[in-house]
Amino acid sequence: MRFFLILILIFIFIFIFIFIFIKNFYLRLIRLISKKIITMFKNLEHLGIAVNSIEKSDAVFSALLGKTYYKTEAVESEGVTTAFYDGGNVKIELLEATRPDSSIAKYLAKRGEGLHHLAFEVDNIHERMEELRSKGFRLLNEQPKKGADNKLICFVHPKDTNGVLIELCQSILEDEEE
Ligand code: CO
């Protein structure tokens, strides 16, 4: 009788061991597969539009979207003031120059107001930058920099992307949680 009890206990331990092992095995497998099939970009996070004046353009975008911007933010290092609108699936970022030597001021002088960049959200900006470099894309900055909306950002050279300036962005909070 005692023998059977010990046997049952051994089976229970084996079962628990296998369950834990399989659980870890599955987790490891899922991580391995998801790393392999992870997409370059998670989603289109925002559209950047260069404007001469946020206050003037607000009349247009408030009329279009039915509501005014939900926040403005100056990024001194870039010489830009931004205003964010809720565009449904995607945010709309208006960009106004604060200095004549900023890249937005140069863009406005050269091409006028209009669509400036597409910003894609990424999980790991360092890895995505490395991946893009390995695919031959030139990046406008060597390291991610602090952008508006509490994000780490990086731009891909528009000459390598059919003239479309592409921004990678990653929420800084997400980064710290990892
Ligand atoms: Co942007």
C-alpha cells in the first residue's frame, strides 16, 4: 500500500516537472518564433505635417478633425514646436519651426507646407536601426534621439525611401519597462 502511495507521489512529481518543463518550453518556443517573425514596424504612429504656423493651421485641422490639438510641445534641440491631433487610427503632428536654422524651417523654405514624415512605432528602436543599416538604409542620426511625445526617435534618409522621410519612434516608458 505504501509502495503505491510513493509511486503515485512520484507520478505527481513527474507530472508537475513535465508541466513546468513544457510550459517553459512553450514560452521559449513562442519567444523564439516571435523574434523571427517580428515585423519591422508595429503601426503607423503619426503623420508629421510641416506648417508655417500651428495657430493658423489649427483652424484647418480643427475643422477637418472636429477637434483641436490635444497637446503642444516644443522640442528645443530640433528647433520645432509640435501640436498633436487625434486622427482616429493615427495621430497627426503639426510641426512649426522655432529657429530659421532648424530642419523644419529649411524644409518649409525649400518645399513649403505639407506632409513631412511618416512615423512608425517600433518595439526596439536600436534593433530596428541596426536591421535597417544592415539592409543598406542610411539613417539621419547614429543614435536614437529624444523627440516629442516622450519618444525615442530616428529618421531614415529620404533618399533611400523614395523621398519619403520615415521616422521610427519608441515610447520611452516602454523602453524603461523592458
Ligand atoms: Co514625428
